[in-house]
Amino acid sequence: MWKRIFQNSLLLLSARILSKLATIAVMVAAARMLGTASFGEFSALLAWTAFVGLLSDFGLVLPTIRSLSSGQGTENRWVGETFSSRVAWSGAALACLAVTSVALNLSLLVAMLLAVSSILEATGTALIRSFESKQEMATITIYTVIERLSYCVTVFGALALFGSLTAVGVASVLSYSWMTAFALRLFQKRFGRLSARFSWNDVKKYSKTGFPFLVSAGFGALYYKADIIMIGSFRSNEEVGIYNAAMRVMDAQIFIPLVLMASIFPTLSRLHSTKDIRFVRTFLQSLALFSTIGIGLTVVVYLLSPLLIPVLFSRAYERAIPVLQTLSLMQLFYFLYYLFGHGLIAMKKEAWYTASMVSLSLINVACNIFVIPRYGYLGAAWTRVASEALLSAVTGLFVFYHLRRSFRMTTSDRPLSSWRSGPHGS
């Protein structure tokens, strides 16, 4: 099992490394060509439009993978029936963004272009991640590389030729349009013709299924985007650019737990659905792996921060060095809560994960309202580290509480015959 997990993880890791390198190259180019203020505006627009993609998906990716991994549904039925929900919520998201853009005096055209790009990206991702349920990571790897290279080449070309945010928005729409069509082609070739229909019954059914995941993802996005939005509101776009430069370096590593979890999560879901005690051992081994990598990356990024920022973004961004050193301390906590959160979802305890994310997001926002006006981007960085530490502690407590209730803590490979068969049965 672990051999398969590591093989799949290496495939995805290679794709993510290439993708992140390409993304960093484009963001570095944007930072240099646009300057700190315009780059800050671009960062703020990306933060706002990320919520559109989340609402359009409505939290349906993970329950779909979980269901398909457990053999509880066919790909065509699940993905086809979720079409109604995606269309309905995409329309609602675009309408909300239009009102928000006018109210906040944002560039409506650029915001809508980036929002459409976010919807297309979420749609393509939903189609291609269905392959995770079958552990067919080669397909996901190929798609990931092509999708990211397509985006980066198109956006870089728009920056080089026109140097405007509107051109970047148009390039994003074009790139994600043909990549979504490519994802649909791959899906139908593997799973058969996708019959999409619109039904209000499907909207209600799958909205109810995805709602807990949407809430946690939405508050997660708020948790990760609120600091950028508030720095722009309370301070300046220039400070947003400084802060986001450091965050872009962090983004180059935090995809690692995502890659590992793409291989581990279907296994955890399957073991839990069959009441197999190996769920406990697999989870604890995953915990050791995530902790080791998280600690190693924290040390490396902290030590290399004075070199990374000037080399990547130029000396105009040197104020981002202490920000990056501070943010590097959150690396271990991010790895831990990512594992704990997906452990709760695999155990069908997503309500606990949602409660944790909602609570910590609100605490994070409240702290930033007090900290950012006084201490700027460095205060936001320390608030992020403290929030990550608290979130990992809370989700970790929930996971081990449910582990003790659901499984006998033993290394036996025999599947449990019943949830209530042991002294700690629930």
C-alpha cells in the first residue's frame, strides 16, 4: 500500500514541482513588470476571485472522491448530477462579485475575467480529480503539467505584450477554457460520456452534500485571503505586494502535503469504510511523514530567506525577508492540520473540521483587524503563524478523540467485525 502511495506521490510531486516553478516564474515576472503597487492590486483581485471558484464547486470534490473510492457511486452519475449545482452556484457567485466590485470600486472587467477563470479552473479540477478515486495519478500528472504551463505561457505573453491586468484576465480565461475542454475529454475517454442535466432536485441534493465542505473551504479561503485583503484596505497596495512576495515563496512548498494527501486520502477513506484497523496505523505513519517534512522545510526556508527574496523578486522586495522568515515557522503546523483535517473527512467527521476552520478563521480575522492597522504585514505574518499552530492543535485533538472511539488502538491487520466490538467502540 505504501509503495503505491509513494509511487503516486512522486508522480504528483514531479508535476507540482514543474507547475510551481512555472507559476513562480510568472508571478516573479508580474512583480517585476507591474511594480509593487500594481502587483499588490493583482494579488488583491486574485484573493477576491478565489471565492468565486470555491462557491462554484460548492465543496463537492472531496465527497465525490470519497464516495467513488468507497465504491458507492459511478463517476458519470456523481459528476453529471453535480452539474446543476455548479451552474446555479457559479451564476450566484458572479452576481455577488459584480455587486462587490462596484461597492469596493474594483476594476469590474478584470474582476469578472478572473472570476470566470476561477470557475473554469474549479470545473476542470473537479473533472480531473475523479481519477484520484482510481489512483490513476499519471493522468492527473499530465493534466497538471499541461494546465499550469498553458496558464503561465499565456499570462506571461499577455504581460510581455500588453503589461496590463486586463490582458492578464483575458489570457486567464483563454487558458482555462481550453484546459477545461481537455479535462472533459480525458474524463469521457476514461469513464464514458458525461450526461449533464439541469435539475433543481440535483441542486438541492448536492448543495446539501457539499455544504459542510463549502463552509470549511470558504472559511479556509477567508483564513488565507483575509490578511491580503485587509493589508490592502488598512495599509496600501505596496504592502500587499511585499507580503504576497513572501507568500509566493511559501506557496512553492505547501503543495507537498496536497500531493501526499491525494494518494493517502483515498486509502484512508477505503480503510475507514471497511472498518479496517489498518486505518489507525496508516494514519500514524502519515503523521510521522508529514511532521518530518514540515520540520525540514521550516529550517530550510528560514535559513535561505535572505537569499531567496532578492534573487527572485529583486532588492525592491527586501522588506519581505523578515516576513518570509516569520511565515516559515508555520510550515510544520500547516502540514499537521492538513493531515488532521483530511483524517476527519475520511472518518466522515467533516462537521468537526468545518467547526474548527470556521472558529479559527473568525479568530484570525478578528486578530488581523487589531494587528494589521498597527503592525502591517509583519503583524499579519505572526498572526498567521499563531493561527496555524492553534488550528493544528484543535484538529489534532478531534482526530485522536475519534480514533479512540472508532478503533481499538492495536497493530493487528485484521478488519474489525463491528464498530462496537472493542472496549472503545462508539
